Amino acid sequence: MAKQITLEEILALEHNKLCNVLYGMIDTNHTLYDKLEKMILSTDYRALAKQIKKEIKSLEKRRKFITYKNSFLLSKEIWDIVENIETFLICNGHEITASELLRMLILTDTSVYDRTDDSAGVVGDAYRYAEETWVESIKYMDDENIYIQVMELLMTDKYGCRDVLTEDLPQSVLKKIYDTYYTSYGSHIDDEEYMKYSIMDILYKCAHYMGSPKDYMKASLLLNNSQLDDDALFAIAKEYQYIDDVENVIDILQKIESLSRHKLSEFFQMKIWTFDKQGNNTDKVAVYKEFYEKTKEVGVLLKYLEHIEDKVLREKEREKVLLEVKDFSFVEAMHFYKSLDEKELCAEYIHNTQHTLKTSSLHTTELKALLKWLREDFPQETILLLRDICESSLATKQSKYYGSSIWALTEMFKVEEENDTLSWAIEENDEYIERLLKIHKNKRAFMSLYNEAFE
């Protein structure tokens, strides 16, 4: 391994020698050339700004289509421009010049997006970096000028991608933008849907960054024709949670009747948050119970059991769940037994369902952890799992997976060597192998791997 060079060692080098090394590299290293150029120009910020402006104009003037592959190079180019503005202008107190350049850069996004395959999202990420840096650079402006410039960027946003609304903007600016778009919403009722939702996105963001759930609700009522469904109510509850308003969160959650499954977890977590805030463990435990009964997720179960203070009740609830697990699918049962550290019940489940195991449904990492967990105390059931891994790989009829079969058989023999097999209730390994080879004798790739590994 190459020696790690430290900054101290570089600083100790003789100045002229180091300069010669850098000069020798700039013709072939564009990044290094660009960085040195900007460092040299930084002694005259006007000259530096002029050079950066040329680079920004070059972005907008180009006409060649940017492919997916080249989008990464374009992203780096934009990223470098922003970094140079931040490092050599903002950090040196030239915020006015920096904000003008960043605004100019942001306004090139439409031209760039029109001719770029940004499937990876990297060009969008670079522009978001520019937008974040621009917001940081305009703090010297008064509120009216900030409003004018933010509105210009929002109004000329063809793709609805500009992210210049943040909590760093003055509250008065956010309120004025909110009021402007709220008033103009009616004129866009007959426009394309994306225009209406683009306006709503602006209203929601302004309300969120103002910490004003009432304005958020006002926008929701505008969108939903004065009707709030459960999803809209839940979104408003999250805004109240954002400002730590427990009472209003509770009030709204009580009005929600039904949510989609992917929002259910967040709904219960919010309920639990309210009882945490109130120090109400009794109701929190009841919510955890309902949460588990609705989702049947083992992680929720563990939290539920953890918060039951009565040991007898806790054990009773645990036993009740373990009775249910017997009827769960293989994957669900394995999750529960391992999470609850119930090796004996897990082994019993595997033994009883040995002909319908689904090891292929478990992630490799999770499956190996399960094998390791059972191996010492329940070798027979470990072997049953390994046999299913072997057979699942062979069932694919794809030779690229046959290595997993050989690995499983190898592990199976190791488990046998580690244990006394006289009292085993499962088929002997030798008998199993004999039967396996008869069934799969025509799989030449497998037979070749088997002979190479074991003969």
C-alpha cells in the first residue's frame, strides 16, 4: 500500500521544487489548471469575475447534446464554477459579485436541461448547489431586493426545478412570495396541471419555512376546493409537528380515518411523538400495540414490548405473538424468531416446514446471519436450510448460481463434522447427496463443480 502523504510533509517541501511539479502537471490536469488559474486571478476579483462570467456564458451558448455519460462531466464543470465563486469571492467578502454570478449561472439551467440527458440527476444536483450558495450570498440585500430576485428565478423556472426557497430567506420575503402566488392561483385554474401543482409547491414551501401551519392549511383548502381529505390533514399535522405544537397535532390526528399503508408507519410514529411529549407512557403503549396489530412488523413489536412496564403482561403479549408466528410465511417467521431470540421455536418451525422452505427469499447477508445464529445449538435445522439453499440454486437452471449450491454443500459437511449425528432425525448427508446427484446428474456445470470440490 502506498504511503499516505500528509499536509505537513507537503508544506515542508522546497517552494520552487513544488512549483515546478505543479507547472509540469497543468497541461494534462484540467482541474489543477482551473484551480491554480482562479487562485492567481483571486488577487484581482474583477478579473476573476470576468473569467467566471465567460465560463457561465459558455454553458448557455453550447448547442451539442449532452449524453448520459457526459452529464457527469457537465455536473463537475458546474460544481467547480460554484466552488470557485464560494472559495475566491464569497469567502473574500465579495458577496455582491458572487450573487450576480450565481444568479447568472442558475438562469442557464433551462438551456442546459433542454439539451442534456440528466437521468442520473447529477446536473440537477450541481444546480441545487448553485441555488443553495446563491441564497447564502444574498444576505447583504434588503428584503425588497431579495423578493424581486427570488421571484425572478421562480417566474422563469421552466422545469420547476429551482430550489431557492429555504428557511434562510427572511420571513417577510417568504410571506410576500406566499401572498403573491396565493392571489395568482385562481388565474391558473384552467392551465395545465403541472402549473397548478408548481404554484402549490411554492405555497407549501413558503408556509413550511415560515413555520406557519395555518398558511399551509390555507393553501391546501385552495387546492382541494375547501375540502381536506385524510392525506391533506396528515400533511398539516406534520407542519404542526415541525413547530412542536403538540395539541394541534393531536387534534388533527383524531380527525384522520384512513391512510395508505406507506403512510401508516409515519402516522403512528407521530402519535407516539405526541405521547412522548406529554410523558404519557400508558397511551404510548396502547399506540404501539395498535401499530403492531396494523403492520405486523417485528421492529414495532420489539418497541411495543420494550415499553410495557408490567413484566407479566409483557411476557403474555410475547407468548401471544409467538403463537401467531407459527402461521407466518418463512421469511416473516425467520425475522420474528431471530429478533426475539427464539432459537428453539425457529428450529421447530424449520423442521416442520422443511419441504416448503424459501431461503431464496432472504437476503444473502440475512441468511448467513440466520445460519450462524442456529448452527451451534441446532445443527440439523442448519443443514435443512443449507440443503434448501443448494436446491434453490439448482432450481434456477442457471450455471452462474451453482457456486451457491457447492458452498451450501461444503457448509453442510462442516456442520456434520462439528456434531454427533447418531441421534439425528433428518436424512444423513451421504444419503441426501446420493439422491441429489441422481436428480441433477444432467446438469453438467453443476456436476463439474461438484467433482472439482469433493472428489
